[in-house]
Amino acid sequence: MIEERFDAIVVGAGMAGNAAAFTLANRGLKVLQIERGEYAGSKNVQGAILYADMLEKMIPNFREDAPLERHLVEQRFWMMDERAHTGLHYRSDDFNEERPNRYTIIRAQFDRWFSSKVQEAGAIVLCETTVKELIKDAYGRVIGVLTDRDGGEVHADVVVLAEGVNGLLGTKADLREIPKPENVALAVKEMHFLPRETIESRFNLKGDEGTVIEAAGTISRGMAGMGFIYANKESISVGIGCLVSDFQKTGETPYDLLERFKRHPSVAPLLEGSEVKEYAGHLIPEGGYNAVPKLYGDGWVVVGDAAQLNNFVHREGSNLAMTSGRLAAEAIFQVKSRKDPMTAQNLSLYKAMLDNSFVMKDLKKYKDMPGLLHIQSQNFFLTYPQLVSKAMQNFVRVDGTPKVEKEKVTLKSFVAARSWAGLFGDAIKFARAWR
Amino acid sequence: MHIVVCIKQVPDSAQIRVHPVTNTIMRQGVPTIINPYDLFALEEALRLRDKFGGEVTALTMGPPSAEDSLRKALTFGANRAVLLTDRFFAGADTLATSYALAAAVRKIGATYGDVDIVFTGKQTIDGDTAQVGPGVGKRLDFMQLTYVSKVVALDLAGRCIDVERRSEGGVQVLRSRLPCLITMLEGTNEVRRGTMVNALSAARATVVKWSAQDAGVEDISKCGLRGSPTVVKRVFAPTPRAEKAALVEPAGRPPADALIDEIFKLRPKLEADMFELARGF
């Protein structure tokens, strides 16, 4: 056992863990951060998009030396059927601003940089060390962690669990349940390397401009899921993910979905001639507000993916992770500076701060969305995309049919597929879930 | 007892890339590791220390980023780490490298206590020369024990060491006086996982950084590119194999026959050679 005692132990060095460790160390607390990977980010799989605002709150001048890929000037949404996509495309030169709002990043590089800031702030970062379990005292209070190294017991006033979506540590310690299959998506991703100029011409970008394509529709074969394509400097991240429960039900495999997505006539030309250097898979929390577990207890708080904090409608996760990590750290700092013990009651401050932030407000707004898309996945991911594609084709194809006829055909196809009642029902349910 | 282990930070061989134009190994952006052979040297040194007492100092020469490798050596349990880093050292071949390392070992001896053994791996995976270890030993006037597979006995009072050395014909059992230089063979031990105490102190430790001057290098012209007589005449990368996998349909025949026919069809010369060979029996 290690004699030395820490103010806080942070388990994990992803976005949430780094934000927590950075903030705690910055506030002068004695922090030990433990990461199982070879270095921070070495186990990370995210796409990834970085949201500047949340990072700026901690490291205002991060743009000076953080490894950023491209700042996003454009967002494309694709509703896909087998041979087509109907797109919504937003691009604005306003995003070519001095302090851009969103960037593509490569997490293996970014997290390493973030970790160097954590160390500069004064935290001790131990990599290649796995926390096996939480140590509790006779009253069930968390008092430290046990690692896989010899003599690996370390004690602290509070343990910040930033262990990621699986949250094995928390489940093992009975702090929460293992995520349910309908509340997590399994996503797979490949990194395709191409020369910079090729990427810029294929995506219509200049300099460090970047773009993101998010795609839904028949690519997920009726399951609730989404594909994504992110343009990095010299690589393209392409991936797709669906709910684990849907994979269970259909017997589809993630890699097969990704192969099909890559072969789609709208996607294939973007990737042509590229060299695949990496492939990876990971779980993503998708359960939203209703799946968020207990966030604090005696001697512990949970942040980021481990707390299922992910806004799947807006594809935001890392900023929720960062914010929850930072707020947990601020709460711990406040309790500490009042010289109060790290009891559940005192740490409930973290929950209050989180409830007050955009994190819980956003999750609450979409709390019914996961249920809706999950139960109705066939309609939202298979039927509607096909109908929309047919309607668009009908609209643009010029073949001598009077326009009145064309509109009738389109309308009929919708009613035939979903019935009037179904269409109205879906519209109302969707509007409600969005509200 | 004081042991110095020389390690080198090398590109991870699993993720190596060759520059398409210059044919040299691209070190930028490629993950680095401790030269795998050096880990056997480090572990052997740590075992001797654990058994006989004393200290292990890890030493490397390289860019500031080589600190990562030294920190890892500390995590395994080395007592201190010294990084020899200076722009004067850049571009060194094995002659210049061993000159600089020998100076550093001398300085380490003067600063932290006389050095009894210098360990290195048998060679590095990026240079493959196996020259630096013996070069260091020669300059220090240490006895040289290369390709050692086992340290059999160490007599600190009697100042001698027995080792097994693998040679082409078999195994030699050698006795040498101390101080000596040992280059360690691969597969001779298994590198440990440092304890929690090791890992914590490694995370906190400061790696000692020495410039050429700090290390007491006497003749700077023997360092780096200036001190390197090696001239690379030409570098070429192996041509990637152009053969493609072929799918063989047995079509009702025994699969092995179909396979052999297909191979002979693709490699007619192989068939002739085989017959030639068969005639000899």
C-alpha cells in the first residue's frame, strides 16, 4: 500500500478525467490520475470533434499548441437510401473566425496534449496502470483504489470515476448498473489516409477548413444508428454505429455496416485511393437523460461517458464529458476549501451544478427521443429515408408527367407506407420529443 | 554496486514507415519504444541490483523526447535516469555515439559512484549494428562480454563475474574481472512490471539532462555528424511483393493436387527444380 494520501484520485484520462484532473490540480489539490493505456488517448476511439467553448473555460489559450486538425466551416446531414442521399448542407464563412467554435481532432494526439497540461498543472499521471477496484471502508464509503501493480492500494479523500462508457469499476462497486444494450451504441471507425490536397478538393475546403458529414437512413438497415465522415488534415475518419440491442435483434455486424457505408455511391468517391491505417470500435452512451445513473456518493463522483452523459441528438459527448469533469472538480474544490468531508451530501453540489448547466438541460430536452427512435427505428431509419429519396427523385426527374400527378404519387407513397394516422402520430411524437 | 544500462529510443517496429523518396525511416509521428533488446539488459541489471544491492542508472542519448523512454525505465525500477541531449550529438554514427556514451558513463561514475557493469542490449532494432556496446566498453577499457544469455555468478568482493555467452558453435562459460560491459541477448529474461511505488516515483522523478559539456565530453569534434566517418552511399527499401493471393477451385479433384498444379502453373521453374531434386534420391 502507498502511505502517501491524495486529495483526489481520478480514474481515466479521457476528456472527462483530464478536465477533472486539470481543474483539481489547478486549484491546488494533490491529484493522482490513473490511466490504463500507454498514454492518455492511446485507448481512445472517438471521431472526433472538439468543442472549443468548453475547453476554453479551462485552457483559454489552447489554440496555441493543442494538436487541432481542421476548424469546421460546414455541416452536412445526409438522409440515405441504397443509391442516393438527400442532403441538408450548411456552410458559413462566419466559421472562419479568429477563435473557431469546433475542430476535428485526433484523440490519440489531443489527449496526450491535454494530459501534458494536466501534468503541468501539478497532477501526477500514472499510465499503464489499471484500477481493479474501489476500496471502501466499513461504512461503504469509497476511500481509495486498488491498482494492478504490486502494492497498488492508494487512498484519497475522493475518487473521480472517469472510466468511460463501460464503467466496470462503478458497477463492480455497486454504484450503478451495467449499461443496458438499448442504452449504448456500438460504433466502428476507420482512419483513411489521403494527401491533404486530395481531401481539400474532395470536400471543397481550403487551408485548414474542415467539414463533417452525418448520415442516417438505410445504411443502418432499419436499426437506430448513424454514420459519420470527418475530414482531418491528412486523413478521413469514417464510421457507423447502431444500438447494441438492435445488433442483438437483427444479427447484423458493425463491420458489415461499415463496409456497406463505405461502398455507398455517395461515400465511395470521397475515400477512393485512401490507405486505411487504423480501425477501432467502441461503445457510446445513447440512453440520454433517463439512463443517467447516480452521479455521486460517499467519497466518489462519476463523470463523462461513465455517467452516460452524451447528447446523441447533437452528437455531443466530449463537451459534456469535459464540462462534467470540470464541474465535479469545482464541486470537490468547494467542499475541500470549506474543510468539509467528501460525503454524498456535500458532493451533491456536483449534481446541482450539473443540473444547472447545459449538460442536464440539454439531456432533459431530448429525454423522450431515445425511446421514440428506438421503438420506431424501422420507420425513422428505413421507411422515411426511402420515401424522401423517392419523393426527391420524383421532384427532380423531368419526364413529361404533370406536376400535379407527381405530387399525388409522392403523397400516396407516404400514406401507403405509414397511413395518415401513422404520419400524424410520428410527426406529433417527434415534435414532442424534440420540444 | 553501480550498474549503468544504456537504452535507446527507437521507432515502434510494428508501425514503421519508410519515406517514399529518401528511403529512410520516418521517425516523425511514429510511436517510439525502448529498443526491445535493451529491456533484457535493463531487467538483468535490476535483478542483479535486487540480489546484490546497489543502484541502476539508465542512460540514453537522443532528442529531448527520449525522456519518455527513460521515464519508462524508471517505472520498471531504475534508480535514476540520465539523458544525454545536445545538438552536437545529432547525426552520430556508432563511433561518435559510443564516444559520447563512454564520456557519460565516466561522468556518471564520478558523480554517482564507480560503475561496475555497463549493460546494453545486443543491438538496436533500427541500426542493427551491435557496435555501440563494444565501442563503449573499449573506450572505458572495460572487459567485454557480448551476446550474454545468462549471468551465472557475481562475486563483488572478488571483483569477478561468470556469464554464459552464446557463440556460433555453442555456449561459452566465461569469467571476467569487473568492471565489464555486457551486451544482453534477447529472450533471456522477462522484463518486470514496476510496482506502484516504482510507478509513482517515476512519475515524479526528474530525468537528469546533460549537454556535451555537462557530460564532460573532451573533444566535441568526435561527436555527432562531425565525429561520424560513416557515409551512407545508398539506401533502398525492399520492393513490396507484387504477388496476389489466388483462389483455387478443386473442381472435384483432391484439393492438394489442384493446389500443386496451380503452384506449378504459376512457377514453372519450381516444377523443373523439384523434378531435378527428386532425381537425386
